Amino acid sequence: MAGIALTPSGDFRESYRDDTTIFPTKVSRAVAVGSVALLCLAPLTGDRYLLSLMIQAGYLGIAALGLNILVGFTGQISIGHAAFFGVGAFSSAFLVDKGVPVFFSIPLAGLMTTAVGMVFGLPAARLKGLYLAIATLAAQFIIEDFFARARWFTGGVAGQVTKPFSLFGFSFDTNETYFYVVLAYVVVMFLFAANLMRTRDGRALVAVRDHYLSAEMMGINLTYYRTLSFGISSFYAGIGGALYAHYLLFVSVEAFNIVFSIQFLAMIIIGGLGSVMGSMMGAVFMVLLPEVVQTAVDILSGSAIDRALGLAGAISFIREMAIGAAIVLFLIFEPDGLAHRWRQIKAYWKLYPFSH
Amino acid sequence: MNWELLFQLTLNGLIVGALYGVVAMSFVLIYKASQVVNFAQGEFLLVGAWACWWLLTTFQMPFFLGFLITLAFMTIFGLVLQVVVLRPLIGEPVISVIMVTIGLSIFFQALMKWMFGVFAQPFPQIFATERVNIAGLEVQSVYLLSLAISVLIMAGFGWFFTVSKHGLAMRATAFDQQVAQSLGISVRQVFAMSWAISAVVSAVAGVVVGVVNGVSSALSFYGIKVFPAVILGGLDSVVGAVLGGLIVGVLENVAHFFDSEFLNWGNMFQIAPFYVLIIILMIKPYGLFGTKNIERV
């Protein structure tokens, strides 16, 4: 209901066009354009560490958005998203290795991941909910096993080295320059997702989620839309993975394990299922969580708690525990995620002194 | 073809498969009673085995005392999990419930690694290691013991569900919660009880595996191996779970045999059950014994 409270007075929607617009008011459009422009200035701060966090949040956010289209909009659960992220990373590295310029290899990697996603999406056409969750769990292990085995594709256990993004001879190999590449992809992919939700196809996906039997009776082809949503989700994962590959310039086989998959699920739950911007909030949360844990451990270092528990040596375990605890706590106390909380905060300030 | 090795591996598969069957049974127990797919089943094994190991090594307890305390602890552990974490989520969509168990799984896995380290720890010597000769095959006595315990647990489950009052109450709840409630069965208690029993039984399996192979975080992989077993047998069938466990146990060993003898792909031991899982989901998603859902609007 927070959404209704947010509509400013005088904004009467008189046509379907008005009702489905991305930015309902001039102010919201200005805020969106302004914040992208502000982000363009971020490299000027010169804080490379901050930039690296933002780049991570960017490519993870793209992949998380893909998962959100599958889970949040279509109601199909996937526990193998990291494997598809990995397919994207290895595909791009593989194509670059075969001589394709990086500029083309990233979208091509997205398409290759879509193809792989479709193979595993075929059972998805018949399955739903929990059965699909188990099928994607199997996909996670099968693809992970494939990475370790397919030396021609992934370089085997040694991993795959790849080249930085370059355009017209200019190489985007520093944090400052690569940031713009990721930002451009983030803007394009998020606009695409927001627009998708305004089309017939996007509304069909939501209908499949809300009541698939009613959707089918309204003439929505369930098989088609479930497979489509799996394909789109894999495409986003592939793009995210490719951006990851050309940022780190090295792709290792072990990176795409089930814990990483669970992190993607955690992102969309924390950000908010079925919210485009929530995916990005969740990704930012998940990137900042290790930093917060690190800071907390640093503050406690030397204290009695540190000596009793041996915090410093267990930092990676504490991070994993924090991820697990974040999932459980959000599901119990804030099941609609950060996006919902953000709407409530906005609604509160809109009516500030007289809010009830 | 090396027949002797094949037989040996099949026997191993049956022994391990019986353990899978036990874990799958306790997974199905939770699913039947409370419609929760528990992705944290493997962590029950892990927590139980580590708790028992800790009691035995730190306090030098005799095995049976430590074992009993572990079982008591696991009862409370299962109850607390159900009441604190799962109860607020009753009525939430299936995705939320799945995710919360995944969250629990990753949390406890990391906690156990933190508390006990990442390396496998052997149990203190409990039973003398002897080798028994069965039809020309050498089998360690601990393996036979583990098989015996598995069969015992399965028999116990059979008794529980067909004779005991609580087991019948649980079946009634699984059949229809409202009808069960109107007959005076406390559905809340049944939910809590199913989690407690499941935790205890899984912990027994965890201790058995720990005694045989040592305790390590690899134990939580049993929770993943449960999925091929239960999908094969049908998600809501206890008999199917046992059979599925046995089939998966034999399958992975036979796949390992054919892999090492002929194919040389490597790692088939771990992966073969998942290929089977995908195939089963494509052709017969309700498994061998599962109830087929008929949906009406």
C-alpha cells in the first residue's frame, strides 16, 4: 500500500500509457538521470577501493536482476545461478581466447549462457516450485563438474586468463575506466528489465507467478513463458559473469560453487523479490556485508571476545554465517526486502510531520 | 571385467545406500508432516556428529553416554529450529520456506567449520576393527554395524507409523491438517515432533558415518545426496525414500566402477546421481511411489 501513498497529488493517470510508465513524474525521471550522472563522477573521487566495490555491486546486481526475473517475477526458484554466471565468465574468456574482441564477446557470452540455460530450462517447462529448485541444484553440480573437466573450454583446474575490455584501441583496464563499462551495462540491463515488466510478456510472467492456472486459462502459454523467463535469467547471469571475467582478467574453476548461488538468492531476498531496484540494493548489501564483518572483527580485535573465539582466523566462516543469518532474519522479519523498507521510508518523509 | 571389484562396490553401495535411506526417511518425515523441504538435512548429520565427537574427546565420556546426550541435544535442537525459525513462516510461499532452510544450512555449516575446523577428525576407537568374510568378500565389522543400525532405524520408523499413537497422528496431519485438528491432534506439536525426530535420526546417521569415516564438513553433502534419493522414490513416500537411498548408493558405486574401468571421465561417483535426478524429473517427476498431484481450481 506504500505505493499508493507515494503517488503525488495531481498525478491522475488518464491512459494505460500513463499507468505503465517507468517514471511517473518529472521529478522521478530527473532523480534517476541525476543519480546516473552522479555515478559517472564517482571515478573522480580517486578511491580505487570504493570503485572496486561499486564494480562488484554492478556485475553482481545484473546477475541478481536476472535471478529476480526468474524468482521474483515468474515464481520459479533456481539454486544454480552461480553456475550460469560461471558459464558466462568462461564463455567470454573462451571467445576472447579464440580471437573475438571483448566488445562482442560479452553479449555473445550472454547468448551462449542463454543456450545452456535453455537446456536446463527444458525440465523447467514442466516443473515448478520445489521440483525446479531440485533440478537447478542438480544443474549446479553438473555444470560445476563440467567446468573442472572441460579443459578446452575452461582451462581445467589451472583456470582461464583473459584480456581487458577495449574499444578502438583504448583499453579499459583500470578500476576508473572499467567502472564506466559496468555502469553502461547496468543502465542498459536495468532499463531493459523495467521495460520488460511493462510489456505483454512481462505481465504474462507475473500472471504465471500469481496464479498459473488462471494464467493458462487466459491464454498464456505456461511452457513458453517459463522457458522464456529461464532464458532471460540465464542471459543476465551470462552478462554479469562476462563482466566479472573481464574485470578480474582470470576465471578460476572453483569460484562458481553452491555458496555463490546461495549468495545470489540472498541478494534478491534481501533486496526484495519482484523488485527491479531491489536486486541492486541486495547486491550492494551483499558486497558490503563482508566489509561490515571485517570492520566488526577489526574493532573487536584484541578484546576478550576476540581472544575467546579466535575471530581473526575465522573471518571467512563468519562471513558465510552472516550470509546465512541475513537470509533467515530477512525472511522472518522483512520478507519484502529492502525495496519495501525504502518505499516506506520515502512515504514517511513525504508526509513528514503528519504521517500516520 | 573385474567382477570381484564390482561385487565389492555394490556391497559398499548397499551399506552407504542404507544410510542415505535413513537420512532420506527423516527428510520425508519433515516433508510429509509440515510440507517443508529441508535443505538443512545434511547439517543435522553434521551437528550431531560433531556434538558427539566433542563430548567423547573433550570429556572422555564412554560412547553410549555421549551418544545419549547427543540425541537429547538434537531433540532440543530440532524443536528450537522448528519453533523459532520455521513456525513464523507457516503459510508463506514455498520459495521463502526453501530459502530459510538454505539459510540455516549455510549458517550451521560455517558455524561448525569455525568451531571444529575444516579437517576431518577420527572418532576415538569404539569398536575393534575386524574383518568379516561374507561370500568371499572382506567387509569391515563397522560397516556391518552401520547396516544393522540403518535396518533397525527403518524398522523403528515402520513401527512408529503403523502402531504408535504419535505416528498415526502424524500421518493424519499429513493427510489433512484441518481434519486432524478437528480430531484433537495438535498440529503444532506434530510439526515440532517431526523436526525433533528427524534431527535425532539424522544425527544417528551422522554419528555412524563419523565412526566409520571420521567427522568432517563433507557430512553435510549427505543432505544434498538426499535429493536424488527422495525424487527417485517420490517425495512423500517413506518406503520410496529407503528404496531411493539404496538405489542411489549402489548407483554411485557402480558408476564409479564403470568410470574407472572404461570411461575415465573422473568424478562420476559424485555426479552420476544428479544426472539420474534430471532424467527422473523429466520423465516421472513424482517418482516411483509418490502421490501424483491432481490440481483443481
